[in-house]
Amino acid sequence: MDEMRAANRDLTFAGVIVVAPGEADELITNEQKIALDALHLRKIDLADRVLVVNPGGYIGKSTSREIAYAHAIGKPISFTDPSDQ
């Protein structure tokens, strides 16, 4: 998550309004996971574009779903590590 915080900081100082995913430092319940997943999609709805922070090219299951959602609603998508995209 350090890469996400760094991207958030850099974009914020560049004058970009960042709508970032929520973070949890502890284990969360299944209900909390479902709620966070839905909230992340609503944040994508609000965004002008989506920046996927994917150090080393890694993209997890939830992020893959969010990318598909962003693509389906026509949001521009870019990656911090576009090597495999």
C-alpha cells in the first residue's frame, strides 16, 4: 500500500483531486469487504479517470474487477506499471 500512498501524495501535490480506495490495516469481515467493494465502484463513478497502482505489474482479483467496471463505463484507465497492460 506504500505505492498507493505515494501516488496519492504525488497527485495531490500536483493539484489532482484523488478519490482513493479505502484501506484497512486489520482483517475485515465478509460484509465489510462487500461494502468496500461497492464503495470502490461508486468512487470510480465519481472519477474522471482511473490510475491503477500496480507495482511490478501485479493486479489482484478486486482490482481486476474494478478495471473491468471502469472500462465498461468508459473511464480512461492508466497503470503505474504498464509493462503487461
